[in-house]
Amino acid sequence: MVYVSILIALLFGTAVVVLLTGFVPRKPSELIYTASIGYGIGIGATSCLLFIWMVFAGGITATYFIFEFTIFILVVAIAVSVHRQDPDYKKKSVKKDNGGKPVLLVFLFYVLLVLAIVGVVLYAKHRPHGSWDAWAIWNVRARYIYRLGGLWEETFLNDAGMQHIDYPLMLPLAAVRSWSLSGEETVGAPMLIGGMFALSTLGLLSSSVSMARGINQGYIAGLTLLGTYIFLKYSAKQVADIPLGLYFLSGVSIIYLVWQGVFTTKRFYRLCGLCLGLAIWTKNEGILLAACVIASSFAMSIYRGSIKAACAVVINIMFGLAPIVVVVVYFKLHYAPENDVINYDSLTSSVIKLVDFGRYIQIAAHFLKTTVTFGPGISVFLLIYYLGVGRDRKLIAEKNVYFITLSVLLALIGYFYVYIITPQELSWHLETSFSRLLLQLWPTILLAFFAYAATPYKWDNTN
């Protein structure tokens, strides 16, 4: 039943993508892109529905799944009835690669994919409860909610013994939903949910680059992500950083592909807003990431056109963002205690730390060291790759890649100042968390890199 719950979420999310955008995927890369975003939306949206049901029904009941299935059927029915390829939709014109897809490149991708899946599965079996954050934050909260039943609200008592009770509930409720459907509490549900988020991230990155830059570049981007050891390791740790990275990549890639001309309907901005909303529903950092995407899209829309066009982009994003924000705000006001990093009690000390320039030097040094050593060998590979192929001057002229870069830079600046004001011991906080924060941004950083770099192969339209 765990597989059934994930399949329903995948179909539900994919139907939402079609419903919001009117886009019907036809080519393989389009199908992978839609399904990858659809999985994230499906898991996130069904956890929101479950939370709403628990608030009004007083707990999890079997009737919930009738409620969810009814909404699922309605969404699918509406999507089927109105879906059509948008009249404004067009594919970016690319030149044909007369040589086709390099056999060695495709072979390497699928061999590495199989090896990665085997490695993640073996790691997950060795540590079935995930890492510290998984069993101390996400999974333990899921177990509290599931076992308490109608008394689930007691999970948020300050003496419940859990850490970061203020964190949103996307990941815990995804596990609770799966357990409730199967009727038993298994370690397999969080494992599979987390693994599918990693696989969706891979699919989303590869397909995004394929549609914008050609299939060969898409394979290389996918290979790079598969070669990032820390990404694979955290794929099995059942933490929220991989899902958050998927939602951030989703929001950024949607706007990038619209501006590249792959998608041209403004309805995709609403889909972007929904993905950003689910980032907020996943982890507190999602608030920062959503703000960064909105700010950079507004700034770059002005740069590309006018203030009027920028306002239209933001309004459409907010249309998709608003429903999830309402859920998150309700959760924060009624259940979540104060955040341990940003709160009223630490305000005075935070202001003092803003003028402690020693902290700036320490944080900057750690950022630089972690970025250079992130994913052993990957930084060297990217440097060699760029020196070998250079940049694509034609695409840079379109300035669309600047939007991706600005979104990432704003996020890094935001994280930098969180460390400046943190009440935690600074060295410990940096050592235990920054690599995970960088992991949240890593797929999007790779999107920016492969959007910027030229491809070693000719353009193709076989994607």
C-alpha cells in the first residue's frame, strides 16, 4: 500500500500540473519533467489536504481517503476535460544533432543511475531510520501524530521531547498518510518517499536542461548530479533537504523555461508559485528560498521588459503560492512554537552580532571551503568541463541564466546572515548544517552551470 499511496500522489500531482498549465507533455523529456514536478506537488498537496482534514475532523479517519480520492477524481476529470496543448506553447528551435545521442554518454548515465539506486537502497537498509534529523525530527513527529490519533495536537506540546517542533509538516504527514492507508507503521514509507524525491530531482534537472539546451547537455547534467556523493548519501537519510531542493529547482526551472521560450503561457508562473508554497510547507528555509525566487524574477522581469511585466509575473506566482501559505500560516499560529534561531528573545543579541566582523570572516571562510570541497571531485570536474567547452555566448545574450544565478546568490546571502545572528555556537552550527543548506541549492546551481556552459555536442531536437 506504500507504493499505492505514492502512485496516487504522483498521478494527483501530474494532473494538477496539467490543470494549472494546460500543458500536455508529448516528448520523453516533457513527460519526465511533468512527472518529476508532479511527484513533488502530489506528495506536498496531499499532506496539506491531510493537515486540513485533521484540523476540521479532529484526527485521521478512514473517511479522509474518500475525501482525498474524491478530490483526486475531480482534479483528473477537470484536467482531462480542459487539457490541451496551449495555443501559445512552442518548442525552442534547436539544431539537429546529426550524430544523435552519444552511445557512451547514454550508457554511462544509466549505469551510474543503476549503481546509485543500488547504493542508496543498501545505505537505507543499513540505516532504516535515516540520519539524526530523520529520526529526531521528521519521523518521530510522524510517529507521534500517527499513534496519537485524535489527540495528534499533543505532538506540539513544548514538553513532547522533540526538536524543531516549529518545522512545517510536509514530510511527517507524507509518512502518516502512507501509514494510514496501509494500516501499519513501516520504515519503508519514509525511505521510499525520500528516495522518490531524489529520483524526481534527477529527472527534473536532466529534463530541464534537455528541453532548454539539448538532450546531450541534459545527460551530462544528470551525470554530474549522480556523481555528487553527498546528494546520493542524503537521498537515503530521509531528511527534508532533498525535497526542499526539488521544490526550489522546480520554481526556478519553470521561470527559466518560460523565458527560454520552451513554455510561453503565463499559467506556468502559477505552477511556480505552488512549488514555492510547498517549499515553505517543507521547511522553514523554504520561506527564504521562495522570497529569493520571487525577488529575482521581479528584478529580472524589469531588466528584460518593464515593471508592468514584472508585476504580472509576481501576481501569477502569488496566485499559486497563496493557498499553501494560508495552510502554513494557520499551522504557525496555532501549533508551532517560536523558532530557535529567529525569535524575540534573541533579538538584542542578534543585533549585536550584526556588527561582529569576526563572524563575517569565519562564515565566509567556511562557505568557501565547503563550496570548493562539496562533493569530492565534482568541483574539479565542473572546472575542467568549463575550461574545455567555455560558455554559450548566444544563450548568455538572452540573460535568462542570470535569473537562476541571482536566485541562488540571494539564497546564499540569506543563509549567510542567518549564521550571523544564530544563537547557536557558530562553529558547531556551520559544521553541522551548511553542507545540507548547500545541498538544497545544488541541483539549481547545476541548472545554472549547464545553462551557462556550452555543450560539447551539436544541438539536437531529439529530446
